[in-house]
Amino acid sequence: MMATAGACYIFGLYQMTLNLISFFKDVGANVGIISGLINEVMLPWVVVLAIGAAMNFTSLAVFLLVMIIIENNMSFDQEEYGGIAAAVIFLLFLHLGVVFGEEYRRWKENKSSSLSSNLTQNSAPYVSEPTNFSEKIICNWNQNVFKLPQRGEDYTILQALLCPEMMTLFLATMCD
């Protein structure tokens, strides 16, 4: 039917687009598993600092790589180099802007919720107890890896990856 409609040439484009979508779906699945495992094993602030720094460095390196390639094909004057330096500085501090914006939004949200709770209660404002910061946070990520959860309970990422069903699926995928 496609041959009589004159659309034979579209099949190659369709197949190439389908392959591209499939590739990025696989990349997303693999990156999702890796980031989930890292978040399961490490403390959140380690994940934010280490992975965030690596991602920022990678995006900056890609930008500089592109600029070097463009510079080999074109010549820049002093003002254009200043623009490139400004773009690099902008990329470096862009993440701080996102963090400050989010913290400001949370601060306003907490302020408005505390004002509304103080107005509804006719008592003195709540004063929190001083917390003991000398306590250590224990991260037992490997404690229940091979113990399956009860029916209806959620799996951790490591439990899900090492459960018999996932191993069977992995083996079937590897054998094709």
C-alpha cells in the first residue's frame, strides 16, 4: 500500500526515528537504575554534591569542546572571547540560582504556613527542643537486600534488582 501511495521513502526515515527513540529509552532506563542505586547506597548530600559536581563539570566540558571546535573553524576577537567567558561563568553559577530560588520558595511556604498555624491557635508559638547533632546517621543499605518484603510492601532498588523474577528477566534478556 505504501508503494502505491508513493511513500516508500518514508519507511527509512520511520525506521531511523524509531531506532533513535529506542536508543534514548534504553539510555534513560540505564541512567535511572544507576542513579537509583547511588541514592540507595549513599547519603543524599553526597549524591547531590558528587553527582551534581560531575554533571556540572561534564556540561561545562561539552560546552568548551564545542567552543574549541567552532574556534578552529572561525576566528574570534576580544569581545567574542568575553562573551564566551560570560557564558562559561553563567553556566557555572546557573545551578546556584536554581538552588537559591528553590530555597526562597520553601522559605516563603514555611513562613506562610507558620503564620496561618499561629493565627488558628491561640497559644504561644511552638519552640522546638534543641536537637543533638552529635548523633550519627546510620545508612544500612545492605541490611535487607536478600530478604524479600511482605506482599503489598515496596521493594528497595537493590531488593528489586536481586529478586528471582528480575534475575529470570535478566537471564532471558541476555539469552535473547
